[in-house]
Amino acid sequence: MRVAAFIHTLATRYNPKADDQGMIELPRYFSRKMIANYAGVSLSTLTAHLQQLMEEGRVIFNARVLLIGEENEA
């Protein structure tokens, strides 16, 4: 999934260390709107992808935190 790979790349660029569960935290100053703009998708498309990735256990997100699993590397 292109969006997952993009978020993973962005997260590792700013936070190269994964936690003990293999999750990488995207810095909080990246809003969903910023991520959508960088990825070249609409905010609603990004949100739909994040929901799907969350259901698959590949990301954890809420209003303030977005964690992405290491396995999402491009």
C-alpha cells in the first residue's frame, strides 16, 4: 500500500528507532492534513487508508499519535 510505505518512510526519517512492539512514532507536528498533502492524497483518502491499516494492525492512531509498524517499509 503506497500510503503505508510513505508514512513509514516519513516516520523513519524523523524517528529511526522502533519501540519494543516494532512500532515507529510519527512526530506529532505532522497533522493528518500535512501527511495527506505530502502523500498526494485527499484527507478523506488518507483517513480511509489509516482505518484499513488500523484494522489490519499495521498502524495505531488517534488525534495526537500515529504509530506505524516496521513491516510497512516500501
